[in-house]
Amino acid sequence: MAVEFGDTERNLSDTLNDMIASIRGNTITLRELMIGIGEHGFLLLCALLTLPFLIPVSIPGVSTVFGAAIILISLAITLNRLPWLPQRILDRQIETEKLVPTLKKGAALVSKLDRFVRPRLHFLTQGAFMSRFNGLMIMAGGVLLMFPLGLIPLSNTLPGIAILLLSLGIIQRDGLMVAAGYLFLVATTVYFTVLAYLALAAGQGLSSFFVS
């Protein structure tokens, strides 16, 4: 189903509160929720998926799974479409009696983000082009996160921080935070390049030792 999202112009708490107010009836489907929350909800999910990696050494294997999920979500943001999910999951009925109180608690928690970030450097967060570009940057972070280097210090932390900054920066229209996310992507790329160079140099050294 092709559903276009509007440009990210409002903070997440307002989006959640408006969606909660629009809920009618005893049940709602996941498809309807995803359409109601739009990019904001997907960006928040990306941010949450980075939390296990905000330590110097992460659990091996987790980055591959979470990185793949981030890539799928960011692809949906980049293409301005709902992410692909089986129809039986998208159209599953959810009881609103239990869902609405949970959403209200989430909206209250998210509203506290406004104390730490604020709209600035708007050119990095507004407009269709920047929305798609930032989606690609989150995707790049997901690819870097998928590298099976969890036991190497900072190999998951750097891309995790980049994705977190990008996601929260876009949600709150904080261009400074988004710019910091770009810098962490560059730092991750440089770090991985150095690791690859050192691994190659070590391999050549061992090869020369055994040949001689």
C-alpha cells in the first residue's frame, strides 16, 4: 500500500496527541496507527533500536538484526511509503481500551525531549529533499551497524550514536543534532577504514613472515 507521509514539521508529542484524539471505536489496525504516526513513529523506533549499542562493546549478533530493521525503516522513510509487512500483521485489530492509555504515557514522556532539543538550522530538517536525504543517512548508519564487529570497541557505538542523533534531530527539527549525526557517520567511516587498513597490514605481515 503506497501511503505518502507529510513533511516532518511538528514535534512527535503533538503528532501522538492528535493521533490519540482521532482514535474511534473499540479496535484499530497497525496499518492505521502507522499512517497516523507516519515518519515520526518510524524515526522514534530507529532511535530506540540504537539504545543497546550506546556502550563501547555491544552484544555480538544483535547489531546485524537491529541494523537490518533500521535499514528497512529508513528505506520506507526515503521512499515515502509504509514499510513492507505481511498484510495479516498490518490489518490485525488492536484493542483501543488498552492501547490509548499506553500511547498517552508515551506522548507525555516524549514531550520531555523538548527541554533538551529545539528547532534550529531548519534547512537540514525541512523539505522533501532533506527528508529523503536524511532517510538515506540513517540507512547508511544501519549498514555500518550491521558490520559483524561487535567485539571491537566503538564499532557499534559510533553508528548507533549517529542514527540516534539523526532520528531525534529530525523528529524535533533540530538541525544541529542532525549535523552531529552526519559527523558521527563520517567518524564511523574513518574508523572502519583504519580498522580495515590495520587488518590488511597485519595480514600482509603474517604472510611475509611465513613465506620467509
